[in-house]
Amino acid sequence: MAAEADRGSMLSKLAVLHHGPLFGYCRRRLGTEAEAEDALQETFMRAFKYFNSYDPSRDARKWLFGIAHNVCVEIARTRKKLTISDDLPDPADHSPTLVALERLAHEESLETVRRELHNLPDRTRRILELRFFGQLSSKEIADLEGMKETAVRVALHRALEGLRAKLANTEQDHAAS
Amino acid sequence: MQHPEPHDLTALAYDLVEGAERETLLKHLAECDQCRATYDSFRQEQTLVRDAIVRDARSGPAEARALERTLLMLGAQGQESAPARGKLLSLPLWLWAAQAAAMLLVAVGLFFILRPETEPDVIPVADTNRAAAVESGIALVSDNGGNWRPAEAVPFDAWTKAGDELTIQMLDGSSAVLQADAIFNITYESDMKTPILNVLDGRGFISAAGDAQLLVRTGDTRLHALPGAQVLVTSEGEEGWSSNAQSLRSWTLPRNAQAEVKHGDVLVVPGSRKFSSVALRNGESMRWTPQGMDARDAAGQSLTLSLASFAIEVGTDTTHDPAELAKLEHSINALMLRLDDVQKRHGELKTADWFLEDELRLRTFGQSLQVRVLVRGTGDSSSVALNLNGVGVAAWAIGGGISFEVSRDNGTTRHQYDADSPEVLRGKVPADQHELLGLVKFEKNGDGWKVSEDTDNLAAYRKKHNLPGKD
């Protein structure tokens, strides 16, 4: 039982440290705050259950993202569809701090990026989300996705080429105006 | 020269590459302008993509709720009190049963035993050591073992990492919103009134209080945010900093940094002094790298004096083109107008006056070149700046405080000592730097101090080290 107590204590600390990015990732994958809350809880439940699979020499954050990734995939499979965060609320609905930051962002370019992200293949979006929320490398993402590392990079690069062209147009329009 | 594959540059810009491969790619970038330009554009794009993805998905209240539920579950405060799971997990029966069994295992096995352990192990921060209060989010500080641990406040002069989006409030009412994983620390000027916020890595939106000033440092550049100013700072550190708190030292500098003034006035003073300082206002920005600082107005026009102008400014042996001199004078006049404008609106602020004086004093280097020279004193502040064959010595007095700074290697390492008397200052400065300290004379001036060059000691130092004279 003492070992289980240590396990729970350690996971509690990991939850405090990493719940934000994990929540963000789940929300991007699943679409709503309520679903992300459930997925986060599920992630830590599995982390507790399969704690023996954790290698302490590895980054705990990456281990947790591997679990969260699988949780989201399973949930999406169960629902027979994967909701990509089209229904994310307008940033203006966020907390005041986010409102402040958002208002100050380069709105035009950001909007272009948002639109183009919507058009990216789901796999590319997952690559980006695992990178930004989980800080995973291309090798770690390749392991999760069952791809070769080079394939991850090529897929991302090709998918971003369209985005780059749109961004260049936005900048040209901005310069012309 | 063999260039990397484009998809590898994309991966590098998106931080997907690790280890030796990353080193190899970065080495290539250092030698290849073409690839570096591509990488820089990818990197800017990455910032936008990250913002678009991360910001929209984060929500403070929902994250707090999710954390609370998770901690409750892990603490197993009884099966009955465990929060209900959402409809999302209306999974197949076998899976639900397995999950319920797991839940029960956690609940029964850990009841009582875990409860004392589930409170996050938070580092306490004594009131006397608090540099800022945490308004929302999680502040992580080093536990001296190289690990980041949650703290109940931002301690004075300790590297702090935003464990989440973190909102802090400093003692004078200034505030900052640091994005997750940003690394920073907070100290105060020697008067213990003006906060100094060092942004080492990550992004922060910083607001000076309406009636106070705030000093933001990133790279070796100081951003003097005047009352009410708001500035968005982005700083990029070396790989590994964010995970190794032990490697961070007070003189650590980021790889590059940017700042964008969103509101009000910000005086920018590059520590290297290679370029003139400048007053920025709403919509204007600056970018710093170890090679120098560049400031731009809202239209993208450079506001900093060019490197060539600097050579003229310090009076080297450069042959001076009259057209170049005229251009320099025009640039200086434009900067002067900006400073005049700031001074009109913030003229009563002594610290701001000091920076203005400092800014103008630097121009005296151009005197022999008949570039327009203006020196204005504030009466309440004084400073000394010496460049001794790559070693920078600076001292300044403002209010009742005095400071002494030694920088080496073109400003990439820098040590500053603050005190309220020369005796105390001498006790703080390491013995091997006492010779440099002796180049500065401290004299009582009313309630405060006045600093100036100790001409005798300076002449002796130059002779001893075979350095040319100032003139």
C-alpha cells in the first residue's frame, strides 16, 4: 500500500505540473471542455493503473501525453467520429488574461493560420498538437502514430506549404494596404 | 555546402529535432545565410501556429476544475464523493466496467493512506522574500536539486517557471501574464521600489502600474516601461533550460528576444551600448540578438543607429563620409525628438530622466566629429561608463542607491552590485574586481551619492594595462 501511496502522491504532483497542456491537447482533440475534463481524469486513472510501465528515466510529461493520446483516440473511435475543435468558443469568451493576450495578437495572420489549420489533414494537426502541448519530438510522435520519423517531418512540411503561401498573401495584402 | 532537407528545417523550427541532429542543423544555420533566412521565417510561422493552436484550447476555470477532479480521484476521498464522470465516456460495457474497477481499486486502496499526500508539495515563500503574488496559474521554482516545484508566490531573485499560464502582480501593482513554460525572475532596483523583471525564455505580456515604472530585462537589453506602459516580450533560451533549473545562473542570457510595445512609452537601453538607446511607443518593437539590438517603428523603419554610425560615434579611425555624418545627425535628431516627447509627458520621473541623460550623454562621443551634442543633467542622478579593451565598467547613483556593473565578452556576461553606500558596495564586489571599482569615485551629494571617473586611478590603470587614453 505504501507503494500505491507513493504512486498517488507522485501522480498528484504530475497532475499539478502538467494538467494545463494535457487539458489543452485533449480539448483540441475532443472539442469541448467537458470532454477534455473527462479525458484528463481518464489519463491519470490509467497512469495510476499502469504506473509500472513508467520509466523514471523518461520525461514524465511525454509519458502522460502518450496515455492522453491513446485516451483521445479511444474516445474518438467510440464516438465513431473525431470532433476537431471547430466549436471552440471565441477567444473573447476566455479568461481576462487570454482576452488581453488575444487582443494583442497579430489578428489577421492568426486568423489566416486558424483557417488553414482547419484545412490541414487530421494527422498533421495531431503532429502539431503533440508538439505544442506535449513537447514531443518527431521520433516520439512517429512512435505514437505508427509512422517513420521522416514521414512525420515530410507530412508536416508538405501540409504547411499551403499555410505558408496563404500567410505570404496575407502579408502582401497588408503591405499593399 | 550541402543544405538540409526542407522538411528537416521545418522540423527544427517546430522543435521536433533533438540531440546531435539538432546540433548539426544549428551549426549549419550559423554558417548558411540562406538556410537561416528560411529557418527564421519558419520560426515566425511556428509562433503563429502555436498561438492559434494553444491559446484557443486553454481555459483557466475548466483546467482548474479538471485538476480538482483528477486530484480528488487520485486521492480517492471515497467512492461516493468521487466526482461523476462525464457522458463522454459512455464506452462499451466491458470498458466501462474495467474503468469502474480501476476506480474502485484506487478508491479502496488509497482511502486514508493517500489523503495527507495528495496536497501538492508547495514551496512556501516568506512574506519578506516575495517579489510577486500569484494571481492565477502555477509558479514553479527550483528546489536546488534542479527540479521545478510549485511555489506559493514568486520569490525574490529566483528563476521561476510558469507551470501554466501564470498571472503575477508585483509589489508596486505592476503585473505580468507569462505563458506556460516561460522562465523569468524578479528583483528590485536598489531603491526597492522599481521592480526588475528578467524574461529569460518564453512569452510574457507585461503591464507597468499606472503610477510606477517597471524595468524589464531580456537579453542584455533593458526595457524601461514608464507608468501605464504595456509590452509583449518574447525571449528564446537555449535548449534544456526549461527542464534544468540548476543550469540557470543570474547572468544567463537568452538566444534572442523581441519586445513589442502595446501601449504607452518604453525606453530601450541596450546593455552593449553598441547602438543608441531609443524611446519606443505604441506599436513599435525591438529585436535583440547577441550581435546587437534593432528597434523598428510601426511602419517597420529602423530606429537604431547603424553599425557604421556607431563607429563614427565612438570616434575610431574610420574615415568619415560627410553624407554619412549628415545621415547620422538626422537619425540622432529624430531620436531626440522622441526623447523630448517622452520627457514632456514623464519629465517629473527621476529614473526616466536618468535614462534620458544617459542616452544623451552617449552622444558626447561624437563631439569631435561635430555631430550635434546635447547633455542634460537631472541633478539627482549621475553615471559612469567605461570601455576598457572589452571590459565594460559602469556605475550609477540614483536616489540614495549606488550600483556598480562589470561586463565582459561584449556584454554577454554581466555582474551588477547594488548598495546604499560605497563601503557596503566594496564589501559586495569580489576582491578581484576592486581595481575596477577604484576607477569610480563616489561622493556624497545631499541625501544621495554622485559618481564620477577617478581620473588618477583611471590614468594609472590605462598605463598599467597599456591601454590608449580616452582622447
